Amino acid sequence: MRSMLYVSISAIAVVAAAASQAGTVKYYGDFDPAPLAAMQEVIADFEAANPGITVEFQNFDHEGYKTSIRNFLTAEPPDLANWYAGNRMAPFVNSGQFMDVSDVWEENGLKEALASALPSMTIDGKQWGVPYTYYQWGIYYNKEAYDQVGAKVPETWDEFIANCALFQEAGIDCVTTGTKALWPGAGIFDYMNLRTNGYDFHMALANGEVPWTDDRVKATFAEWAKLVEPGYITANHAALDWQDAAALLVQGKAANYVMGNFAVAVFKDGGMTDDTLGFMAFPTINPDVPRAEDAPTDTVHIPSGATNVEDAKKFLAYLASPEAQTKINAAMGQLPINKDASVNQDDPFIAAGFELLSTTPGGIAQFFDRDAPAEMAKIGMEGFQQFMVQPDQLDNILERLEKARGRIYK
Amino acid sequence: MRGAGMSGPARPVPLGNEPPEGIVSEQRRAARMSLANTETQRRTWWRENQQRLTPYIFLIPGVLFFLVYVIIPIFESFWLSGFDWDGLGEKQWIGFANYQELFDDDAFYTSLKNNVLWLVLYMFAVPAGLGIAIFLNQKVRLIRAYKSLFFFPFVISQVVVGLIFAWFYAPNFGLFYLLLEWATGSGIAVLADPDLVTYGIIAAGLWPQIAYCMILYLTGLNAVDPEQIEAARLDAAKGFKMLWYVILPQLRPATFMAVVVTVIGALRSFDLVSIMTDGGPFGSSRVLSFYMYEQALSEYGYRMGYGAAIAVILFLIMMVFISGFIWKMVDDERRGL
């Protein structure tokens, strides 16, 4: 009698579990409010197109998500999880936490449609997730500051440096940045190195294949020193958050800011408009290297412990579609990766970014802290910050990075 | 504690409506005695040892938690510091390689140097707290309100203290920066200057720490014997001599507590570093606890073994102080102080 009760209870439990499982996809993500609303719309569309499947979405804040993902992937994995492309996903791929989704790419022709992100989603010849958004980096500038000193928007690095002298005379910081959180400095380094040595060298450096004491790296820093040594970069940037530096650009105390497109919202909140805020690609330093850009990509993955893999893959395929990518990126103010998706041409920064990235001949890097392994990224970004404060310490900095390289890439 | 209600071995066990003792046959009597004996024995083992055992029983939960959350993790840290592990994949035994690397790591020496700076400069909180406590130890109107104002920084969270001071030092709009600019013509962004940043953070840390020491001394001053002061007055003691020879000796317990909490506070300094600079600029304001967190748990870290090695070093440094304090406490107790 007792054992029968036992059996029937466990049977009910199994049935209940199966019922909640069939057609339910658990999805963990970290969205800001506007993208969250867009993602919920995408989810609703997906559910409408696939009756019987429901997506249970749970939102985390960004920083909390970064710490909790390591726990939930091993302890209680969802069926879908947000993360980032490039080397940033390597620890999870190498430890077997993310599932190989090459079949989703193959069956839906994504290698064509998402071609620009294919290299950054590929490890060991397989794809480990689906990208849904990226954004351009470049130089945002204050048009009024340019008018004030009579400078022209530069095409080349020499013109850019020449402008800096004009800005300095007028008491305006030529380049502003806030490196308290370190990463904004890495944006400047990425462009210095991409423009001086090109994409392949930059990626080789990020992958630890080139010593930091290499002459080509020194050439990059020599170009950078043209900004640092005359004091063209905002003083005290090490104590500023990136938003503090954005305020300097808004107030006209600074002319240029090497930043990602997400900063546009901050500039506009500060009162800038399409008439006063400009965007340009980072100027050419070495005309012999093809132009390459930074465009960090956000992605969705299936954890290896997922219980409803079949439906999760359906969702990934849907998320890769032009309709879904158009919708979510319109809300995020970012760029879709699917080449058939459309962007809002009324937003000059989005339009410029789309143009910039879709015509990039050199290649698209993720960003220093996603291309290089986390440890190297940290030590590297500290070095960049120090270089911008103490340029005379360059040799010590590069030696320190080289020592770290010897240890990290074993 | 052994009251009348308790049954000693000599006391017969009542057995319902039995006839009086004399009538009972010898046999039954003997049987009953042996029964009573085992019963009383069982009951008395517990009763006899109850007093001895109770403290240990009450200690069990505390000891258990202390073991699980403090003692065992300490040994786990020692164990973990011999591995190369990212927290997800396979652990790889590398022996003392983490320590070898640590002793060849500039960032470690920066953190160590900063920890020493913290320890030394944080001690200023003890005399400063004493000074304010003496200053506030008077009977005027609203003195309680003044006291609570001075105590205020200790009540607010360290995170808030860090934010307040970060704004205070902030270039371009911070009060301190503007004040310096007004006085000297050029402001100094303390938190962006690798040579000044640690001093800036310690100053922020002193603000609540002084308040803490002050409150310890204020309670201590309440216990100072007024008769001794009067006697000292009659002997013409005043000013510094009064403080040094009459008041301070009576404040010994307060001083001891103030030194202990300040040393521990200096070694655990983490929140302020994390909030105000995140260890920057380029790592010059790191302390050991922050470096450990950065290596083991932060966004760019996940070197569990290396972090554990730093934790072990920090533990050994703390152990020096902790053993000193414990030795002093035991010594005081023995001498009946």
C-alpha cells in the first residue's frame, strides 16, 4: 500500500516535470529596460509562431549576471543564456559549459546571414552561440568645439594631431576619456594598434602569439605618445568614470571621445543633438593596413546542461532571423548582425555605424577585454592607463605585459 | 542545584498502591531494589554530568558553524593555493608555483606596502578618538546631540563614506579639488595620482574609524573613578600628567579594544578601495584583500589558486596580530586584570 502510494507520487512528479518541460524554455539574460522590452516582444513573436512553446525569461542586472553565470551554468543551467563573443566565451566553451550549436548555423544558413560575426563565434571550427547585436566604436566629437577653433574633421592621424594643437591653445582637451574602470583606455589602444599594425597583428597580439616588447607594438605606442606627451588627453582621466568624461564633451571642454555607440544616449541626455554631436571613423595612421573596427558582439548560448535543447535551438534560429534582429536592435539603438535586417536610417549614428561596419575591409575585432583572455585584458588595460599617465614608464609597462604573456598563454 | 525534588540513590521509588515495606517478602524486595537501582543509575548519569555537559551542548551549534565557515575554509585555502584552477574546469596541482609567482609579482608588493601604510596610519584613529572623546566628555546642553553628530560617520555604510570622499576628491567639481585650486592655483586629483591615492583612501577610512574609537573611549570615560581624579587634583596633578598617569591607566580596556578594532579594520580594508578607485590608478591603491578578490572573484580574475595564495599570506599576517591579542588577553586574565 505504502509503496504504491510512493510510486504514484513519483509518477505524478515525473509527469508534472515532463509537462513543465515540454515546450518550456528557461532563458536567463541581462538587459537594460528598453532592450528588455524589445526582447520580450521578440519572445512573444516567437511564442506566437511556435504554439506550444513558452519562454520563461528571467532578467539579471549586468554585474550580478557576470558573477552568477558561473554558478548557474554548473548548478542549475537554464536552456538559454546571454553572454559575449570572442575570447570572453572561451572559458565556458573550453570547460564544456556551452553547447555546440553548429547545426543551427548550418540548417538556417547563418554562416551567410551572420557572416560578419562568424569568426568571433567560432572556436575549434564550431559555433557556440548566436549573436543578435553589436555596435560600432569610433570617435564622437563636439561640432561646436571644432567650429570654435576652426578645425576640420580629420581624415588622417597627422591632421588629427594638428587639430589637437589648436584645441590645446583654446583650452579644450583634444581627446577625453575616463579610465577609472580601465576599459575606455583599451578602446584607444585597440584603434592605435588596428590602425598602425592592422587586424591580423592585433588579433595575434591578443592571442599571445606576439611578444609585447615587439617593435611593432612599440610603434603603436609611439603613435599614441603623440597624444599623451603633449598633454592632449584629459588630465586626471584615471579618476573619471566614462560618464564624467562624456560630460566634458557635452560641455565643450573636450573635443573628441573614443567610445562605443552606447555613449550617444548619454551625450543626448546631456543636451547634445544631431547638430552638435558628430561621429567619425578613427583616422588612418598607416595607409598600408586595411581599415578594421571594434564592434563588441552580444550573444545567446545554450548551456550544456539545458533540458529543452530542441526548443532552445528553435529560439536561437528565430533570434538570428532578420525580423527579430531588426526589432530588438531598433529598441537597443544598436546594429543587427543579420545582413538582411534593416536599421533605422533616421538615426545618423546608427546609419553611420551600419555603413562603417558593413564596409570594413580589414576585419572586426571584439574589444580588447573580449579578444584577449580576461587576465591578460586586466593587466593590459592597467598598462594602457599607466601609459597615459606616465608615458616615460613604457618600457617597464611592456616588460610587465610580456612577463604576464609568458605566464597566461601556456 | 540538587534540590529535594531530585531522587538520590537512597530514596525509595514510589510504586503505586503497594503495601508498606515491612509486609513485602524479601524476594520481591530484592527484585524491586535491583530494578530501582538501574533506573536511578540511568537517570543519575545524566543528572550527575548535566552541569558539566550543558556548556558543551550549548557550544555545539557555535562550534559547528565556526568550523564550517571559518576553520575548514582556512585549511581549504591552504589546500587550494597549491592548484591552478579557474573555478570551472579541472584543478591542476602545481605545488608552490603560486607562491613563487606571488613573490615575483610587483602588484603583490604594492598591495603589501599599502597594507603596511594602512596599518601604520590607521593607528592615528586611536589618539584622535581619545582626543574627541575627552573633548566631548562634558556636561553642557545638547551634548548628546553633539556626540551623535561625531558618531554619525560610523553609523553610515562604508560604501557611502567611499562615495562621499570620492566626490570630495573628484577633479573639476570636488570640494577638496576646488579648495586646493583656489588656494594654490592648481587642483590635485588625489585618486588619479598613484603616489597620493592610498593616503586619500586612508583619510576616508579614518573618518568612521575615529568615530568608532571615540565611542569606545566615551564609554570608557564613564567608568573612570571620580574619586581618583579628585585625589589626583588634591595632589596638584593636572593637564597632560593627569591624562597620562591617572586617566589613561583606567582606560586600558578601552585602549585595548580600540587598537584591536583598528588593526583589524586596517587589514580588512576593502570596501573603500573597491568603491573609490577599484584598486587604481593602474593598481597603485590595491591592498591584499582587494588583490585577492580581484584575482579570485572579479570580472577579469578567476584564478582561485592564486587568490587563495594571497589569502594565505594575508591570514599569516593577521595571525601575528591575532596571536598577540589573544596572548595579551590570556595574560591579563591570568593576572586578574
